[in-house]
Amino acid sequence: MGLEQFLVLAMFASFMGLLLAGFPVAWSLAGIGFLFALIGHGLVEFFDADLWFSWAGTIGALDRRIYGIVANELMVALPLFIFMGIMLDRSGIAERLVSSLVRVLGGLRGGYAITVVIVGVLLAASTGIVGASVVLLGMLSLGPMMRAKYDKCLAVGTACSVGTLGILVPPSIMLVLMADRLGTPEASVGRLFMAALVPGVMLGLMYIAYILIAAYLKKDLAPAPEDRERLDAAAFLGVAKAVLPPLALILAVLGSIFTGFATTTEASAVGALGAMLLALANRRLTLHTLREALYQTSRTTAFIFAIFIGATVFAAVLRGLGGDDVVRLALTGLPFDETGIVLTILLVVFLLGFFLDWVEITLIILPLVAPVVMSLGVDPLWFAMLFAICLQTSFLTPPVGFALFYIKGVCPPGITTRHIYLGVAPFVAIQLLGLLLVFLYAPLATWLPSEIYGGQ
């Protein structure tokens, strides 16, 4: 093993050690980066002068790299999309959606769970904030489903899993970060948004199919209410009134991006303004609400950018020590073709999702493996979607599945951690099945972008 390979492996091992010891991710990334910068300064200069000059040039450009992050216009979309999601969370839209859809679907076996899926998909396309969606869906649905004698595992698994669609269904902050890390026109933000639409909706439909089949096969899993409410025109009119405002906002944001009328950053500003107008229309826009939304937006943005800067330091030192070459040689040295290499990367990402958040995986792993994959002739858009769907499972896989912690905080008495783990297991399997479908049939991810953008 050469000096570069040893230092690269030592960096990864040190980072994982600090992470498992409970140190904050951002500080661990930056600290390990600077520590190995000092170590490499002595070792590399002594053993390999040529490598030292290359490494020193990389480290010397670190200040420009960090400034490039905060000066990147695309990154302005992050806090605006976050603000949009938080404001919609406080606008009362979800409550109206649930109450109106339950009037129509509540009479079905599993109808309340199906309502949660539909509302979750709309929230995913409106907010893109997993924590807010999971908590809100849990608060709105778990109590009523328990009173309707739903199986605890099915109830909590549905609310928890559907909330994670917010990280995939556009506008998604994960896709914005992925576009920035990939840095190729073939995987721009607009193309990634379009590519994620079909897989995101497909996963929602697969959730509904699972609920219907499970409720049909096991009668007491999600029983229909004995006193079914009579459907009338007013019930369907209520659904239309509840669905149209968030749908209009989604179309305004995504439509302006897809048509080229606005950039991603400009569209995010439209979404933020639209969320405030919807909150105002629902009489939820108060000074306290606005202050809380701005505060939460600042905290979330600071968290992401802290990891962003730490990952930049880590990646710069890693690349200076030859990390790119180590990863490239490790992947191309596998006894597989490009399909086997992609499968290996997805397996590694799935396993990393047990211990790392999607932010760290996107900022550290994706820039290392994407150039290798694209050099093999793999479609970057297809690979990005596989990577994104695989990352979505990281919210549901213990011990660091954040959606599991979010839902636990709002569970009513009687729902234990065991119920949560058993409840999300079928949905993790469904997501892996969705991943397999996109892997086997690439047009699920590439057809819509090619229709909208063509060969541009």
C-alpha cells in the first residue's frame, strides 16, 4: 500500500471513528481535514516532493473553494426552498387536505392510510423538508388511525415512510445539492427535478398498492369504519379546494423552471412568496409565525452549510492526497463491468445510509464516485436518480434513520420503537423495489427530461 492510499484510508477511518463517538459531523469533517493537512505536510514533503507540490496547490486553493460555496447563486435556492417548506408547514394546508380527503376515502379499508400517502406526496412536492413532513403527518394521522383500530405498525410505518418522499419529489434540496456536486449540464437542477417526478410518484403509488393489498388480505390491519360518511358533491368540492392551492404553487415553481422562464433560484423565491400568500389566505400568517419560520430556516441552512464547508475541507485534502485516484482504481479494479460497478456503489451508499445522513453522503461520496461512473459512459441523470432513491432509504434505516427519530417524538402512547422499526420495514423493501425498477428500466428517470429538454 502506497503513502497516498494509507492516508486516504486513514482519513475515512478517522472520520467514521469521530462520528461514531458522537462528535458533530461538520466539525469532524473540517477537523479531520485540517489534521491530515498537517500530517500530510510533513509526510508527503519528506517522501514525495512532486506529490507535495500538487497537494500544496490543492490546499492553497481552499479559501477560494469555500468562498465559491457561499458565492454560488444556486445555493441561494436552498434557504428559499427551506423557508417555503416551513411556511407551508404552518399554513394549515395539510390539515385541510387530510380532513377533506378523509371524507372521500375514509370509508375504504385502509382509506386513512391512503389519505396519508396522498397528502404526503403533495407535501413532498410542496415542502421538500423531510422532518417537517414526517412530524406533521404523524401528528395529523396517528391519533385518528389508532382510534380507527389500525394496526400500529402499519399506521406509524405509513406516516414515517411517506414523509421521506420530500427528499426525492421536487423541488428537493437534495437534488439541488446533487446538481451542484455533479457539475454537469446533463444533470442540472431542472433535469434532476424532471427525472425525479416519475420515480417519486411511482413510489407513492406503490405505497398505496401495498396498503390496499395488505388491508384486503388481513381484514383487521386497516378496517373500514362501521359508520361510513355519505359522499356528496360537497365532499369532492372540499377536496378540490384543499388540493388546488398547493398544486398551483407546485406548478408555479416547477413550471417556471421547466419552461426556462425562471432559474432555480428565481423559482425558489416564487415558492417562498407563494407559501407566504397561502399562509395569509388561510389566516395563519402572523408576526410570530414569520419569525419562527425565519428562525428555523436560518438554523437548517446553517446546519447544511456548516457540513458543506466541512466537507469541502475534507474533500480538498482527500483529493490533494490522491483520494480521487484511490477511489478510481478501487472501482475500476473490480471484476465487473459498468453495471456491476454501479451496483457496488449503490450497495455501499445503502450501507453508509445506516450511519451517515444524506448530506454527508451527497457532499463526500458523490463527487468521488460520479466522475468514475461517467467516465464509463453511464448516463449521469440515470445514475443520479439511482443515487437519490438509494439515499432516501437512509432516512428509514436504523440506527441513524432520522425519520425514525422524528416520528418517535410525536407517537401517541402505546407505539414503541419496535412498532416503528417493523412498520417501516415493508416500505424500505418497496423503496428498494422502486430502485430496482429504475435500475432495470432507465426511461423511468430519463424519459421526461429528454421530452422536456431534448438534446439541450
